[in-house]
Amino acid sequence: MASPFRVLVGKELLAFRPFLAFSVFLAVLDSVLVLLTEYPTRVRLDFLTTQHSDSAAVLFFIFAALALALTSGILLREYDERTLEFLDGLPVSRSQLFAAKVLAALGTVMAYPLLASLEGLVMHAFARDSLHQAWHLGLLAQSLWLDGVLILFLIGVGTLLSLLRRFSWMAALLMIFSFRLAAGWFPALEGYSPLVLIAPPIRGGLYVVPWKAVLALGSIGLLSLLLAWVQFARGSDWLLIAWGRFQRSTPGKILLVLALFPVLGVCIFLLASFALEDPPPAGVQVDSDLGSAEVRFPDWKTAELRTQLYEFVYPSNLRSRVLELAPVADAAGRKVFDFFQTEPGEPIAVDATANDATHYAGLAEWQSITLALAHQPDLKELEGTLVHETAHVLIDELSNRRLRDHFNTVRVFHEGLASYLEHDFVLTEKRAQLRFPAIVLRDRRLFDFELMADSTRLEAELGIEVIYSLGERLAATLVKGMGQDGIVCLLRNPDLAAGLRHLQGVPFWQAWIQSCGHDLESLLGDFYLALDQDARRLRGQIDALPRPRGRIEVEEGNILVYVLAPGLPKPWEPVCRFKSDPQASVDDVHVSYAYLEEPCRAEAQSIAPNGTFYLQIGITNFDAGYTLYEPWFPATTTPAAQ
Amino acid sequence: MKTWLILVRKEVRQHLWALAGLLLICMLAYLNLVAYSLTEAAPSAPLQALRAFLIVYMPLTALLLSGRLVVAEYSAGTQVFLEGLPLARVTMVTVKYLLGLVLLFLALALALTLAFSFSSVQPDLRQSTIIALRSAVYLWTIYSFFFLGGFLGRYRFPFYGLVGLGFLLLTYSTDVDLSRWGPFALVDNTLAFERSNLPWMALLWSAALLIVLTSAAYALALIREGSVAALTAQKMSYREKIAFTMVFMAFLTTFTYLDERKDPEPFELVLGSSAHDGYATATVLTAYESEETDHQMAQEWSRELAAMQRFLDLAWVPQVFIVERTDLDPDLFEQGQIQDASGVLARAHITHPDFRAGAFKAWLLRRVLLDASRQRLEEETYAWVLDGFSLYWLDERSQIDRGILMLRALWAVPQEDELEAALLGRWLSVREQLGQEVAAGLAYSGLAALRQRCGPEGVQDFLRRVLATPVPRDLRALWTAPAARPVRALQEACGLSLEELVQDWKALLAENRRQSGLLVESLPRLEMDLEVEAFSSLSRGLRHRITVTPRPAQALLLEVRYGRLQGLEVRKEPQKLHLQVVRYPDRAEDALPGTYTPGERVYAAAQLYVPLLRCNVVSGWRAWEVD
């Protein structure tokens, strides 16, 4: 004969039949959908790895909705339908009755994950192949007991909240809302979220059980059940009856209406979080402009290659380029080390992962180089860039970064020496091209050393490319005049940290060169002399370049400058720079190119708000990548009064 | 008339608090309308705000109003008292209906007044009339819908949900655009701009709909002396709630099913040049956007696809898009995942002088076949045929060196005895062991052996059965897919068993081995092992140990590719693997970058490019568990 307790459990299960049916329905529905839309032979136990995805949230929502709906009337229905009096008359205690209800509720909700796991196993049996042999039974068992803890928590809280009658759903939503809010302030709370129980990370073929969450949520579930049991089995019924009356009264209704607002907030929050478009998963590149739909490409992972002098890190889609560079890199780098009379230590880190670097060939930082690998297909150019940046790294290292304190003053030296070595060791055939702007500018007397010793002004006056051109010629003169020892002396100079520390500009240069036993004036004499000799040699080429002038007009709010440069040979093109303030920095200068007989353009309102602006006209050689500017001059947008 | 007034007073008194709440909502809506009109510079802003008012606030107000006027009355059962009074039931219903309607019209009138008065460009009388008429008819229809819902009592929310889902389903699964029909068309985006024409059809449809809805509401309220409405107003039982939830879920599932089944729109490339050959279309976009080059390549590809389609008798081939990516090594290709559109999009450095055109063609044709089969061919049963096909196809068209493919096959099977039928049944593992390209070479040699036995026509028949048999992507695959299985296809196309094919295959390999002499033995083989170094109880390092046989005469550059396996992953795509270049033999034994935790799994292999095979050979992909 069945024990009274078993009869009670049976009675409760009978009462929960609709929910049981719903659990089964949900589990079957999942499989039906899969069988209607997928090859049955390609479905595996994917649901075991749903962590950190929407699927976990959906699964939690199903469990929570089922548990809360089931427990909403679990205790009070007996009061409301007056069946409790009948049950009290039976030879069972209220504690037994309570236990029977909770057990039946747990079993009913657990039916869903149990059935889903069973279906998953059946599908997995069809889909197993030689790579997917494992049945993952341990994982499956872990998944079920973790679901069990979660369901215990939900049933416990649901049973306790059910005493609030119609307020129970509201209270549940408020709990979720409060938790989300608190987790925003204290992220550590995320570790106790019920979501972490749904398929946590896998290690060693098993889940890493989130014990803290298991203990916390399990305890909350049990504690809630204990409180509900105390009220149901030991408490006075009048409290529940009085609470019921309160809810039906006007204050109760007002409270209900007032509580609706935060509940509405929770619902909107939850809906919005579901409605928000999922960001693409990590490691995926999204291209939305390629065609009519978004296309996702997996990112290529990084690759590493270590040589004696360098440690390359680069995207694995460019491995052939690095494999070409690597064998020549050490030989080229060794020359730089030899030049600076130093021995290599730890390899220099070369970061070539920046695929979007289009505005530079390389950058040097302390003991590391950033190389724009993707946009330099030519191996020779890459090798040159590596030498150039290695020189920067060694200049910084030998000077212990002290030259950085005078960067504006010595930038022409820094870039010049790096360019000198680049063109001396690798790109020798391009040296003449690099020097040409310096020669022309010297021939036209457009700079002096004071300007060279202020790189910000030099860039503003003559463009950034000139720093490399003038610098390389200067570096060549210094190497010739002072020798390699002299250059190393300049870098290792202890005065950089002492007497020279507070000097800038030409006085710095004078003291710096003098501290190594040389004279700046005499070296500069050699520098100018070399440029003058080059100018004599290239007289024909220099004279073939016209000194551009401009016809300025204003049309429909635009300043138009028609560049007059008769006989300008190809591939030179006119260019203009505009600024509204004579002291404007390079960033505030507007550059406009004049292609195909078109004028240079600038918006009058922004460049000449009070009618005056500053204009610089030049010619640019796109093939060689430099520009020869004429000096800046003031201009107006209004004709002078007659 | 007096009775009517009494009833109105009763309604107002009964729902005073609710009406006050509704007034609050309306005030909020007006505030919104005014704020939008003042902050937006566009002249049409107030009328746009009116449209938002009609679409967002008015349905909510109508829902709440009918909820109070009808549902509250019937669920409390107080209509029984009214029925006891000397007034007709129809009068009671009409008073409720008209009271709700009048209140809504008043709310609308105030909204219209605000919208017109805040318009910087005042609408003329005709435009004002059109807007007012459209708004009023829309509102009336919406109200009628919710009024009817009110008489459905506890079933009203399931009713709203099902109607909403039904509309969604209709819009999604058919070409019907509901936004251009009936009441929806009345408040479409022309509401703020239409100055001269009345949307007569939309007005007529709306009028018809509101008559139907109102009639249905009256019918529900009056049939069986109102007892139906009284019954539906009772509280919903658990069973009903669950039944409705099930219906709702079933609807959602249907929706998901239709969504999955819906054919996606073909992808369109913004730039590039397209060419067609029959049903095959290819689009090419090179980096330098030379239209002539693009078109020429597109033509070649469309011809290739069309030829393959004819050869295999495929029902369709997806459109192919080839886009150049210049920062990609010439031997690397990548496929983009097109979201919600169809087609196969590949990127490669196609104009690079060292671009491996043949390898790319084999790779892309394989992807096309996978897409055409909706990934069915990725299953282990068919995988060897798929791997071998693209090389066989290129061989048939004399676009690839047959000797190299045979050499790959010989490298893959050092002794003919190792080749057995069971190997084909665990092809995915074979592919992991040999690497994709060598495995494809081996599979090719199988098809070549079949060609010797059955002739090209027999192979074509076999390939058609395996690769082109239509298999529905659902449960039906369980009984349709067996016809496409290689064992059966082999029997039906050539009258051969798999074991007989393997015998022929072995014979072919043996013959080629004799011809190649010692060449195969001279080709390098790699072995790699990973050793775990314990740094602490929580951290581990890995060291690789690589052996190349026969020992190379000079130093080699090998690649070690590795990556962490997540969850239940058993392998990783090449893009997702890190790469370390290793100088052999100097660094044959070296540390693998990264720190690992016990229990993690690392997927790795060493690979070496072998010029004679024109592909990489691998040490065998494996997953190591860090213990």
C-alpha cells in the first residue's frame, strides 16, 4: 500500500499535470524545430556550451517562468479552495504536505532539462563522427545537477514569493532589477548570477563548477523554502488571510498600481536588452560596405618569428612577407648596431599587427618598433624601414632617452641619422631623391639652421618631408666630420643629463657638438658647402622647376588659387596651404591640391573670417613623396580700395 | 436620453480614477508632442509627432479604456445589476462604446489642435481635413478592435498576441505589405505631407474593418443574453494559461521555422564586375578596380561554375563573389560569412604574382559545393568525395599537374596496406592527420582509380549521385540521404563495392610508387609532441619537440600552428590559430608561447611547405590536454 506521503506527491503531480505537459511540450518543440530546419545528422550536444550567450538567458527565462507560474498558487490554492481543512484532517502533517508539493514542483520543472538532454543524446548518436566520438556523459550529468540547483533556487524563491499572491511576479521582477542594478555597481556580484549555473566554462572535458554561485543560490533556495515552510506549517493562517484582504482593499490596489511602474521599467529593460543587436563575436571582422548585406570574416590570429635581433609579431595572413624579411633583417640590423658600436641585447620587438596603419611606414618606441607591414609590399622598402626604426631605437637607448627631452631641437638629427643609415645600408639608390628637396631649398635660401633646430616651425614653414631631407644631409656631414665615434659620443654624452639639460635650439646644438670636441659652425659650413656643391651639380634640374605663384579669386564663398607654374614637369603638381593665423600649428593648416588645371580651394568663411588669410604655394612630387613650398605670404579676400 | 445620461454618469463615476490615469497618459503624450515640435527644426515636425502620438499613445489609451469600460464591468459581474434595470442590453453596450469613442476623439482633437498650431507652415483646410479624417478613422478602427477584445475577457491578450503574430507571419511569409493596407496605411509616413489626395482605399478598408469589429463586439455582448461575454470575463485557469502559452510558443516556432526556410536575398557586391553563364553568376573585384580585368575573371569563373553545374547536374549553384585582399599571403584564401543573404564570398590576393590560382580554384569550388548542399557534404560519409572532387575536376580540365596529386597521395599512404575501406569512414580524422591538401590528393587518387575501372562517365555518375542528390535539410534527410552515400552510389553507378574500389586504389598507388622511385621516400615527414612544464599548481607552459625525417641537409623554417580549444571544440580553422616560425633543427625543441591552465586543451601541429608537393605537409593535427 502506498504511503500517505507518496499519495500526496502523486496528488501534487496530478495538479501539476498542465505544467508537466508544458515542460514536455517545450522539450519536444526544440527538437521539432531542429528536425524541421537542420540535417538530423549534423546536430550535436551544442546546448552544453551555451555559456555567455543569449541561449543561457533564454533558458533561464524558461526555467524562471515555469517555476514561478508553478509555485504561484502552490500553497495558497489550498487556502483559497478550502482544501487545506480537508488535508489537515488526513493523517499527514503540514510539513509532509509541504515537502510533497516542493518535490513535485522540482520534478515537474526538471522534466524539461531531463527530456532536452535525452533528445540531445539521441541526436548526438546520429551525428557522431570520428572527430566527435565522445558522449560527454559527465558533462551532461553536471549540466543536469547544475540545472537542479538553479531550479531549487527558483522553486524556493517562487514558493516564498507566492505568499505575496498577486505581488509575487512583481516582487520577482523587482528582485531581478535590483540584482542587475547592484551588479552594475559591484561587478563581483555577477559571479552569483543564476545565469552562471547554465553551462559554465568547460575545462578538461567537464564544467568548471561555479561553487560560489551553487552554494549561494542553493542556500537562498533552501532558506526561502524554510521560511515558506515555517509560514505554511507553523505560522498562523490569519496572516495570509489578512494579506489577501489588504490586496483587495483600495490601499492595496494603489500599492499595486504604484508598483507597476518599476515593473514596467524592468520589462522595458529586459525587452531592450533582448532587442539590442548582438555585437559580432570576438575575433571577427565585419564589413558592412562590401555589398547588400553585412559580411563577417574571421580575424587572422597573430604569428611570431624570432631572429637574433628581432622578435616579429604579425598577422598570420602576412607570414610570407615576414618570412622574406626575416633572413635579411638581422644582417641589416647588425650594420646599425655596428654603426652605433653597441652589442645587441634582448631582441627588439617588432609589432606588425597594425593592419590599418596607412599613414606611416614605421614607428619606434623604447625597445620596440611598429611596422606597417600590410601597406609596404616591397621587401627593400620594408628592410629600409626596419633599419630606420632600429636606428631610432638605438639612438633612444644610447642616449637613455635623454634626447627626447630636446626632441623639437634635435628631431632633424634623430630623423636625419635614421634616414642616413636607411639610405646608406639599404636604399642607396634612393638617396639622391631624398636629398633633392634639401638641395633646392638651400639653393633658394629658404632655411637656416635656426629653423632646422626648431622642427615644429620647420614643419610649419616647409613641410614635414624636409625634416628627413635636411636631416639626412646634416647627418651625413656630421658622420663625415665627427666620425662614428663622434656620433656615439653625442648620444652617450653625459652632459645631456647635466649642463645641456636646460638648453634648446641653436645654443643646445653649439654646446652639444662642442662637448664632443667639435665646432658646430665649422660643421655647418661643411653642410652648406656640400649642399651648394650638389646644387651646382643639379643646376639644370633645379632651374627646370618653376617657382609657383598664384592668381587668387573668391567665388561663391570659396577662395580659389590658380597656381601659375609654367613649364611644371611631370610628375609635379601644384599644391596650396592655407591658414588664418600666421602662428597656426600644422594641424590647423588646410591643404588643397590643384589637379588638372583646377584651382586650389578653401572655404573663405573658415580660412579668412575677417578677410585676411595666409597662403603658401608649392609643387609636390607624388612619386617621390615630397613638396617644395614657397614662403608663406598674407592675402585678402577683398580687393584693396582704389 | 435620460437613461443614457445616467449610464454615462455611472461609467464616469465608476472609472473616475482610471480616467484620471488616462488623462495623465494623454498629458504625457501632449508634452511629448509639444517638446518634439519645439526641438525639431523641420517644418513637418509637429505632424510627425502627431503620427507618433497616433501610433504609440492612442492604441495604449484605447486598450486601457476598453479594459476599464468592458472588462472591469464583466469580470466584476456588475453588468448583472445593469441587466436588472429597465434598459436594453444594447443600450448599455452602446453607451460604453460611444463614451470610449468620444473620449478618444476629444484626445485626438486636442492633439490635432496642438500639432496644427505648432506647425511653422500652417496646413490649409484641405490638408487639415485629410489629416483629421485619416486620424479619426484610424483611431475608430483601433478602438473597435480593442472594444471587441474587451468582450473576449480573459482571452483578450491571447487574442491580441495571436493577431499580432498573425500579421507578422503574413508580412514575413508573403509579399503582403500590411503597412500599406487599411488603418496602417492611414497613419503611414505620408500623413504629415499629403496635401491633396485622400487614401480612399485605405479609408474604405478601415471603415469595413471597423464595421466588422464593432458588429463582432455587439454580437459577443448580445448573444445568449450576454452570457458568452460574462463567461469569457471569468478568471483564466492554469490549463487555459498553459494552453495559450503553448499555442503562442507553437506560433513562435512556426515563425522561426519560416524564417529558417525563407530563401535569403542574393548578395550584391557594391563594386566589381559580374558575368553570367546559364544560371551561374560570378562577380570579381580586384584591388585596382580595373573593369576589364574584373570582367574577364568574372567570365572565366562563371564559365567554370556553369561547367561544374552541368557536369554534376546540380539543381543550382550559388553566386560567387571574389574580392581581392592585398594584405593576404598569395597562398591564403578566406571566405566571408554573408549575413542574411545568399552567395559565396571569397577573398584572396588574386593579382599577386605568386597567387596559387589552381589551389584557389579547388578551394573555392569545394566551398561552392558545400554551400549548394547546405553543408551536407561536410558530413564524414561524403567528405572524401568532396575533398577529391575539386582536384579531379581540375584534372579533367587539365588545369592541374596530375603527377603532383599522385605524389601527395603516395606521401599520404607510405604503404598500400594502410589504405582500407574503413579509412573512408573516418575521413575527418584522416584529413586532420594529413592536412587538407594532402588528404584531398589522396581522395583524388581514389577517384582516379575509379576512373580507371568505370571510365569518366562512371565517375561522373558516381559524383552526381554523391554530390548532387537533393537531400532536404530536415527530418526527411534520414531516408533520402542514404541514396547519396558513396557506398550505394558506387554500387549503382559502377556496380562496385567499396572494398573493390580500395583494391583498385591500392593498385594505382603501387604502380605510381614504382614509377616515382625513391622520390616519395625523400619527402620530409614531421612529428611533433607537446610537453607540459608545470610553472605552479595553476599555470603550465608547453614545449614543442619536432622531428623531421629524413633529416634535412640544411636548416629549415617550419611553422607551428596552435590555438586553445573552447568548450567542446575538436578543431579550429586556420585563421583562428596562432603561428610560430621555428628554425629547424636549432629550435626543434622550444617553448610554445603562452601560459596555460590545467585542463585546457591545445590544438596544434607543425607544418612545412614542400615545393615538390606544392603544399604543406603537417605533423598531424592533435588536441593536447594540459594536465
